[in-house]
Amino acid sequence: MARILGLDLGSHSVKGVIHEAALRGSQVLAFAEVPRPEGDRAESLRAALKELLGKPELQADQVVVALPGPSVATHQIQLPFTDPKRLEATIGFEVESQLPFDLSEAVFDYQVASQHEKRSDLLVGVVRKDELRQLLSLLSQQGVDPRVVTHPAVAYQTLFLLPPLSAEAVAEDEAVALFDIGHERTTVAVGRPGTGVEAGRTFPGGGRELTRALAVELGLPLPEANAWKEERGTVDLAPPPELEGASGALVRALVPVVRELRSTLKAYTARSHRKVVRAFLCGGTARLQGLEERLSADLGLPVRVLPTPQDAAQGIPETSRPAAAQAYALAARPPASARPSRFNLRRGEFAFKGHFDYLRDRLGLLASYAATLLVLAIAAGVVRSSVLARRERQVDLALCEVTQRVLRRCEKDYDRALNLLKGQESPAAHLPRYSAVDLLSELSARLPLSAEGGKPLQVTFDQMLVDLERISLRGQTETTKDVDALTNALKGFRCFHDVKQGKLEKTKDGQKVLFRLEIQVECPAEQGTPAQG
């Protein structure tokens, strides 16, 4: 089955997890970690990747990565509707209004965090095209073409959906958080077990600042200070006397990270009205002694190291599991269950081009599946045709009986029989109930009040195509809410059978909203003069 490589492009080391998903289960086949050498960032990452990907056990069918470093900008956006098509049509305007640069210079994607009645909360990630292009180019030089490039926080969607994290019991107004404290960056993912990530954020700060503080305190070079931190470093609430100075330096360096964690949790609670009741810890810094107790005391909620999923326990060494969490979450991403993550920055000009190559390798298996489906479809068609033919004969006999009794003659054509029974075979019966002028008059009479303040709706039509079956409108108005109000008002006329909105766009000056409406005209068959509305 498919071998998925989850690639964690950390600033201190590069981690890779090979995960194989099958119909009967899944498992981690391999894990590797390669430290990044000192020097230029790009060269350091290139050297570590070359060594990591050179390991035979890490050969894979697909590669999934998360954006490294602080390059991704995260936004929480709320829209007053839930329809996926309207979300796609509107999200670009909302993102552009929050960017300090032109939207054409960026690529973005979003994840639906939650939906309530007619409201959608979206988690949006934005990155400059130049930065994404550089990342893909660097990976391509190492022979890697990732199928997915996702948001670091959204990457943990898989863990929220799979046990043991999905089995965490929380009340309806409660949530849990996941803290990935790396070398240069901390990632926070907040959500509900079994539901998924509802909020996410990345910010600078992590193990590097702790190492620098320790180097100053002990007067050591950074490499030696880092080794001392890994061997003896502690942030215990009551450290041994001989370690109090070093421990105090580490605690002081941890303060900015704690401050950002606290503000992130408060922002989530204020927006969602859910309280974060516990947190889980991962990342390389999670191995620091006493960090769980220190964060529990500083944040006022239980914090413990992230439990390891069952299928990862054998493939990842115990000491490496906290650092391997993101790589595992990325590798296990495709088979996620009910609400898999849809976030993928490989869109537009950056879209993944290798789908055909992947399918070609499995053409034999797909052909056997297709042949089985074809046989089943033919058998189902034969049975359905037999049943429909029998029912058609029964309907014809019933129709013949009714027309024989009423009209004194047998008629098996349904439309002709219906016209005869209703007395509609005269030429006047085929005249339309409404003319195009009537339809235009009905449309004009139903222009509603504005959604803002109850004033007459300010709408300008620059194109109106009216015939007896369809009306096509194009125009501009003040807001998207006015377009919704116009749509709902037109739906109130019984002959406007279906009113569909086209893509909404803003005018060049950003002051108006351009819209299209397509109206299907179909009047119900009624006796007498047409009613108005």
C-alpha cells in the first residue's frame, strides 16, 4: 500500500517518518532524524535533507511537509454563511483586506474550524509566493516533490482525530491544546478531540532562546550550552541547589513563550466561548526536565507530554517521540477519518503535478477495480430495466383504464391523456401565462430594502436578459448582504423557480460588489388569471 513520508523541516534537525496505510490498519515503518549543521539556513537545510533522504528506509510514494520557520501568517476569519461555494468566492476578499501586501504576491488556503447555523469560522494560512517557490525549489533539488504543503498547526488535525488524543473526554464547552515547542518556533493547535483543529498559531521562540540564556549564565559556547541543556537542564519548580542558577536562566528565557501561550489560549476562549482544560506537549524542547510541571503552574491547567499513537510506538524510539510528533502527524494525514485536513498551499501555479505518475504505478489494481464496478453496474442496469419495464406496463394499464372510463377511449400517452383530461387541447391552452414585460415588472416590484438600515436597495443593473424561460441579471450594489436580500426577495415570486448567485467580486475601487443572478422561470399550472406573487 501507499508509503507516506512526513517531513518535519525543523530549524535544529530534520525528521522523517514513513507511515503505511492499509485497509486492515496502519503502521510506522521507519523514523530518522538528522541534525542541521551550522551555517547558512538554506545550505544547512539542503545538507540535512540530502543525508536524511539518502536513507533507503525513507523511500516513499508520497511526501507531505509543513511550512518551516515563521514564514506562514495565520488569520482567523468568520463569514456569515456555510455554503462551500460562497466560502470559496468570498474568502479572497477577506484575506486581501488583512494583508499588508497585494494578494497576487501570496498563496493561501483555509481550513473550516467550526460552523454554527449560518456562520463559518475559518483558519487561514498565507505565505508569500517567493518563499513557497524557494522551498519547493530546494526540495526539488533533493528529488522531493511534496503532494501537500500545509500549515504547521493544521498538520496536527490528524492527531485530534485519532486515538489516544481523540479519546480525551471533554465537555461541550471545553477544548484541549497542543504545544509544539521547537528550536526557533512554537506552534499552538487548539481544538476538540474527535472534531479537529479549531484555532492555530505559530510564533518565534523556543529551545534556541533557552540555550542562549544558558550560555550566558554558564559562560559556555552555544554548542556546549545546548549539550548541557539536553543532559542536565531543568526548569523544575524546586531544582537542586547546584542547578538553581542555570535553572533560573532557563525559566527567565521561557517567560516570552509562556506569555504567548497564555494570550493564544485566552484569544481562543474569547472567540469560541470554550475553555481549554488541558494541554499536550511535543517538539524537541518537550524533553526538557520539569517543563510539564512548569507550564502547568504558569498556565493554570494540566500539561503533559503528548501520548504516542499505537501504530507509532514500535517505529519511533521512545526518546524521539516528542520531537517526531509533527512528522508523524504529516505522514498519517491522508488516511485521517471523518474530517481530514483540506489545507494545502499547492494551489494554482504551485499545484502538484505528479498525480498521473502515482496512478500509473497502480494502473493494474485500478483496472481490476474498474472491471468489477463495470460488471456490477451492468447487472444493476439489467435488474433496474426489468423492474422499470414491469412498472411501466402497470402504469399504462392504469392510465388506459382511467381514460377509457372518462373519455370513452384508451390513451396510454401520459402528456396527451393529461391534456385531454384537463381540456387543454385548444390553441389558447398553450399561451404563456406571463410575457417578458410581465416578468420584468414583477422583478422591479420586488426590489427589497437595503440590508443596512432599511433604506431602498441601491442596485444598478448593467445587463438584463429576459425571456419566458430564463432571466439573466448583472449589476452592482453596496454589500454582499444586499445581494443576499435581493436573491431572497426574488425567490418570493412563485414563477421564479430557481434563483442562483454567480461569483461575487469587488469593483476596482473596492466600494461596490459586482454580482450575477440567473433566474429560471417556471410558473405552476393554475386555473384563472395569474396571481401577483
